[in-house]
Amino acid sequence: MSKTNYGSLAEAALTRRDKVLNEVLHRRLLSLSAESFDSTLVEARMSTGIDQNVWARELDIVNRHITVDVELVQEASAAYLELGNDLVDKLGWPKDAIQVLPQGSTSTRTLISSPTTEKFDIDAVCQVDLNRIEAQDPMAFFDKVGDALAEHDTEEMKRCWRINYNNKEFYIDFTPSIPLAIVPDIVKASIRFKPTLRYNDTALAVVDRPTKGWKTSNPAGFANWINDQAQRRVLRQLQVTVEARDSANVTPVPEQHVPLSDTLRVAIRLFKRHRDMSVRRNLVSGEFKPISVIISTLLTQAYEGLADLGKTYNHPIELLCDLAQMLPSMPQMAGTDYVIANPTVEGENFAEKWNDDGGKRVLAFTLWSKLLIDDLTQILNATDLADVREKVHRAFGTTGADRGPGGSGSPVGGLAAARPSTVTPVRPTRGLA
């Protein structure tokens, strides 16, 4: 059977795994089995050495610790709901023609708290079913949405309106868009990027202010890609529960709690946190650090490749270590240019800036990847429970963490997302990015 593109990439990346980490991993986890994994019940058996699940338990504590507090996400969700209702009230468009949808980390459940006082962002896309005449003027559409948000503290960005809130720990990037299908053909022909066949039914046109035209985007497709891959069986006995969720014209922000068995999302969350800590410790440049969409894309490509190859793992730590080791080999080359392709928008290269900054972003990515592998090696080399705990929490900046966010001692709960009362239901969607 012929290999898929990501399968070939993953196979090549596996041959270039870090020798030291790989040896430590196999030595430490030789006795692991799927039946023995239980990250919530395991206790260290000091009489016989480190329990085989201590590493999993400590990383699970970190994973829960970096989850954004439920109350804070609820507050952001309420603000996001207010913006949607402002558009319904002020623009005069039919209520069923406007959908406000979460995108980015919130829609893929990979949003994490910052190790600093830096605000986190809730990305939202405002999808409006304009008529074809209105769709010919993207700047008028962009400005009309901005006028409707004028009562807020807004900032005009490249493709969105940024909504700033005083004395709050978040801001909202609000991106006006329309379904790509309603853009007139004569206008569509000039759009730089085209949707890929994969998830093309969710493709959008967003306003690109620098060119004063439309640009293809597919946040829902990107999120669906991550969500679909996360449900593929790579970890043995992996169980993913998908709960039915109502959808409305203003879609609530998804809950952000993710169990350790959901290893793809956990890898994205933990590795983003490690990047943030590397920046905070001045080990990696904050200006040139790998952006979240690159981390998410490379990890999902690697995970999809492993699934395409039929690879399975007995334990989440084994899978996390392989994903970390594969990262440096996943970016592709086109001549002398780096390419990290958006799987839902043909021609869009997330690594575009890597090719015109004198190698600074490539260097930052390479350095961070090595730091991550080195820290995982140190964690697996730990000799007792206290050593494991200290190395895990130092690497991920969660010293003092216990069972929940901020070391509260309680598990993270789900988001009780608010729903609008001024909009009508529409067909449920599968998630956004």
C-alpha cells in the first residue's frame, strides 16, 4: 500500500529521532503496557523504584494546571456573546445570516494560560451570508462591522478588529468573513489562495486590508482536521468521548479541559507551554519564537502520519516523546524555502516568514525543539518521585501545581458556556479553528 504524504514525512522523521532520548525512553518504559495506564489512580511505589506512570501523572497535573480557569473563559465567552448580539442589533442583517464562531486555540481545545500576566486572546470569526452584490466590496463590509463595534475599544488589525478590555485578562480578535461560495466568480478569480479539497465546504473569504480584497481562510476546516486526527487510534485503548453540542448563531467557546489520553491535544498544549517558558527564561527569542499555529500544524501532521503508518503506542509518554523528536524533521523544503502548508488552504505557507528573516525563526524553532527534547530526557532520567516532579514542573513552569489551575487542588471542570437568547439555532457544526 502506498504511503500518504504525512505518512512518508512521519516515517522519515522517526529515523532521525534523538538517540539519547530514544535510548532513555526505551530503557525506562520497557515494561509499560496499555493495561497498566491509569494517570488518575497511580501512586509511586518507592520500594521498587519509580512507578511506570509517575511521568504520566506529573505531566497530567501540568496539563490541568495550564488550563485557563473556567471562570475566566466564561467571562470571555460572555464578552464574545455581546459582540455577536451587537452585530445582530446594529447591522440590520437577518439574524440567521450572521454566525459568530470561535476559532484558533479555543476551538481546538488547546488554549492554555500564560506563565506571565500577558492577556490571552479569544479568536472569533464573524461569518455573514451577504448577497453577491455586497460581496464585491470587502472593505465596505469590513468597515461596516467595525462601525457596529464602535462602542467598544477597537483596534484595526490586518484582517480583524481587535477588541480590548480594560481590567480584563483577555482581548478578542474579531474577523469579519463570508462563505467563499458566495463570492462572485469574477472576484474569486483574483483571490490569492484557494481552498483544498479537504474540508472545502467550510472555506471562507476574509478581508485582507493590505490588498483591499478577499483572502481564502478555513478556520473551521483547520479545527476539524485537528479534531478528526485527535480521534484516530494511536494510543492503545484510547477513548475519546464526543458529546453532542447544540449550535447557535453565536457558537459558545468550547470547554478547554483535555484528558491526558487525548494525546495530540495534550502535546499541543504542553509543547506550547514549554515554548512560553523557554521565552520567559530568555532561552528563545520572543520575537522569533515558533507561533502556535506552526506547533499545532506540525504536531497534527506528525500524529496523522503515525496513524497512517498504523503506529500504536502503549503509553502516552512514549507517544509524547516521539512527537517531540519528530518536530524538527516535519517542516518541508521547496528549494531553499521552508514550507509548513496549511492543509485546508492551498498555497498558504505558515512558515512564510521563516524565509525572509535571515534564518532567525528557523534558529528559534530548532533551539526550542532541542530544549524540549533535552528536558524530556532529563525528566525520564529522574531517579525518584521527587526528582521527576521537580524536573517536570520546572520544565513547564508549574512549580507549586497540584491538581488544578493555579494549584487549587481540584480537577479542572468543563466550561458552562453561555448561549445567546437573541439568535436562532442553526445546523450544528463540528468545531472551528
